[in-house]
Amino acid sequence: MLAIDGLEVVYNRVALVLKGVSLSVARGSVVALLGGNGAGKTTTLRAVSGLLAHERGEVVSGSVSWMGESLVRLSPDRTVKAGVVQVLEGRRVFEHLTVDENLLSGAFTTKSLRQARQATSVVYDYFPRLADRRRQHGGLLSGGEQQMLAIGRALMSEPSLLLLDEPSLGLSPIMVSEIFEIITRLNVDTGLTVLMVEQNAEAALSIAHHGYVLENGRVVLDGTSDELRNNQDVSEFYLGLS
Ligand code: ATP
């Protein structure tokens, strides 16, 4: 499992933004990390994926491990080798590369082009829309298709833990449900573990098994998705559901 215990993170050596976050994600589960702007959700993902250092952030206390291996202070490429991949917020795809080339550029862990091609065909099985557009430039795809491409690119290194940062951001409800259905299929078919940051609590809890709510750098609440959705006060106050 992913175990985060007492995690404290600072940016620029001074600003303490995570103030002792503890959470766990069981292997094979989908977990939603919820909360308002600036709560520390993205920072938590960065602490898992090794991308903190790029942002002048640092773990000052606590531990993060996946399947028993500590991820703290691992470089992002070592973290990918440990099976952990983050899909960045904002669907960062290479606009001037084709869909196919975008996917191949994510093949960090594969040893041969043949193996990489095989990995693309697995991605295309899950994302038929990408298969249809494999020779189109990334920049010509719709927002939802770009999000699919960003997820597909992350899958190319065959992660065991996928970290998603706001996959629903700016997408139509239909596209959100299409993408969330695919995430569920990946979870069910392959046992992929997913930790997903979302502002769209309703959509996230519809596919997650468990959820955590962060506020001001601390976990203020957690429970099964049903527990979180059925608690009226909680869902109105923290999750913006009615
Ligand atoms: P949002 O949905 O707005 O991204 P979030 O819950 O993901 O919110 P974070 O992005 O983790 O929150 O931000 C937590 C705090 O850390 C905020 O106060 C933010 O201003 C600060 N912060 C985030 N990234 C950096 C950075 N690269 N350098 C300095 N401070 C940062």
C-alpha cells in the first residue's frame, strides 16, 4: 500500500504547507483526495511522485512509502521505476507531436521499441478515441482527449500506482464520466491503484472506494465514499455537495 505518515512539507525552506498529513491507499483501491484551493492536495501528490524538488519543496518530516519502499528523496525517474507515476494537472501533452509519439515519449521503463509499441496498443484498447486519432498532433485534440492522452502517456511506464491531479478540470460532464469509467476499468481489470486529487468531489466519490479531505495542510476527515457522501453536514461544508 501507499503509506503516508506525519508528512510535513515546506516550500522555499520556510512555508510549511503540509502539517502532518497521514493517509493510506490500499493496493488495488481508488482513493480521492479532496479539499478546497490551497489545502495541500497537489503538494501531497508531489511528495509521493518526487516532483517536490522541482518546485523548491522539501519533505521536512514524516514518511512516504509504496509497497514498503520509501519514496522520500527518490528522484522522479527512480520513483517511476518504483511503479509510481503522476499525471500533472492541466493535461500537459506535446502539442507538436502526434498522439502516437506522445505515448512513445512516455515509455521510460520499456527496453525496446517493440515493447513500447505493445504498450501503446494496450493504451489504445482502453482509449479508443486516442486510437482513432493516433496520427493527429496532440495540440489538435479536445480537452478531454488531451486528458486521456496525458493518462495514456503515464500508463506507458506500466505504473502500479497512478497519481492523478484534477483529471476532470475544465471538462464537460460527459467527458468526465467517460474518463472516470476508463479509470475504473483500469482499476478493476489490472489492479491499478489510483490516488486522485479532485475538486469535483461528487464525480471523484462516485468511483473512489475511500476519500480524504484536506484543509490547510491537514487531513480533517476521511471515510468510505458512501460515508462521506451520506454525511450531510460534511458533504455541504467540505465537499460542496447538496
Ligand atoms: P489547488 O487546487 O489550488 O492546487 P491544492 O490543495 O492542490 O490546491 P497546493 O497546490 O498543494 O494545494 O498548495 C498548498 C499551498 O502551498 C498553497 O498555499 C500554495 O500557495 C502553496 N504552494 C503550492 N505550490 C507552491 C510552490 N511551487 N512554491 C511555493 N508555494 C507553493
